[in-house]
Amino acid sequence: MLGPIGPTGIILLVVVALLLFGPNKLPELGRAVGRTFREFKEGARDIISDDDASSRKEQEKAKPVAADTTAAEKPVDKRLPE
């Protein structure tokens, strides 16, 4: 369920963290990790939205050019007048 670490591994990591940082520093460490993940997600979202916006602008610029070339490539009506 939790991947390759498992519940025993998580418990072991928590115990090691308690021994290294002490019970007073763990809440601060957890908040710092949470802020770091949040900032990373926001940065990734910004990059993705910037890429989407730039690709939309490129597509909008390409549309008029494509319309002009299709107008120039229209077949000429070669039927005789009635």
C-alpha cells in the first residue's frame, strides 16, 4: 500500500528522526518540508502554465498564416460559363 518502504520502514524512519532532531525540532522540520513541497508544486504549476500559454500563443500566430496559405491554394474553377 505504501510502496517499497512499508509501515515498518516508516516507523524506523520516525524513530531515527526523533533521535537525530529531538521531539522539539520535529514539528518545525515537518513544517519546513511541507512548505518546500508546496513551493515546488506551485513552481511546477507555474512552469506548466507558462508552457501552455506560450504554446497557445504560437498556435494563434500560426493560424492566420495557415489560413492565408489555404486561401492561396484554393482550386481554380475551370468550368465553362453556362
